[in-house]
Amino acid sequence: MSLFIERGVLPLANIQQKLIALTFDDGPSLYTNQILDILDGYTIKATFFVVGEAVKKYPEIIRRIKKENHVIGNHTWNHPSILEISSVELSDQIVKTNEAIKEVLNEEPILFRAPYGSIDNESFQLIRSLGLTSVLWNVDSLDWSINESSALEKRIKKDTVSDSIILLHDGNQYGSGPRDVTVKSLPQIIDYLIKEGYTFVTIPEFHQHCFKIEKW
Ligand SMILES: [Zn+2]
């Protein structure tokens, strides 16, 4: 059995590490560039769950996310609660968003995150039938409702354990408001997680580790 050490393929399966996946929802927006600058400064890769109509508005930011080797997932076309729309509408929301991303990048996401984390078994199956894996989180930063960076840092410090997926927002629409506190707090949050010995991974790398997949 060999471990594959290639670009983008981490030999995580047999290694005990404290993993952390930073995820950013509701973008892209102009705040995304500031977040990408910070991540670039630390050479950390993250996962961005993007909204289709924002992809249409900021294709150049989508290109930058991809170029800098972050992972892009689908977060619907315009951020409805998927429990309140029909299965035909949900399918449209997902397919239209994947097509918008494909138009820019020539490839489609295989990850999906339900707005508000609202998902049931029926929608889960539909998402799966469209070839997407549903991803939620276990640390909710609540950054959309926190106005002080110290409070945001405190919340993340309190809730983060090994192998956590942290939910943050780079989008400033769909209920998220200005993202200044997230941008301001992010370096302190990353500094803390580095100090605590965490290794930063994208969601596919996280899955590789959690499901003990040697290579995907
Ligand atoms: Zn969202």
C-alpha cells in the first residue's frame, strides 16, 4: 500500500492530524477578494459554497478562487430554503448554478450546501441523484449576526474541536450583511488554529480523511 503525494492529494488517510476545513458561503462578493488575500498570505486552502446569481455577477472572482486552488461548491441559484420549494425548483436551482459555474470554469462542482442547513431526506436524495454530495458544518461561527471580532473569535475558539468544518460567510447578501467583521477576524482565527496545531484542508480532503480514502 502506498501513499500518493501529489499536487492536491494529501496522504491523510493514515495520519493522525487535527484537521480543520474553513468554508465560506453566499459569495462571491467583493469581500471574497479580501478573504482570498488573507488565505493566500497563509497558503491555506478553503471551500467556497457559491450562489448562482452571484457567480453571474462576479465571474472573475470565481476564476480567482479556482486559480488559487480553493474548492467551489454549489449553494443554489438565489438562496431559498430548499424545504420550501418543489423538487423541480430545487433541481433548477442546482442545475442552473452548476451551469453558471461551468460557463466560467469549464467544470462543475460536486459539492452542495443547503441554505440555512435546511435539508430533509427527500431533498438529500434529489441532490445525490444530480451527482452532488451534501455538506453541512459542525461549527457555526454565526458571523452574520456577530458585530465584534472578539466575539466571533471567542465563539470559534469555544466550539472548534479536531476534524471540524467551520461555517463562515464571504457573501454579503441573503441575510449575511456586511462581512467586515469576518474579514477583520479571519487572521486572528487562523493564527489561533495554527497555534493549536490544526491542519487546514478543503472539503474533499476532509472527506478523504474522514472516510479513510487513500486517493480520490
Ligand atoms: Zn447561505
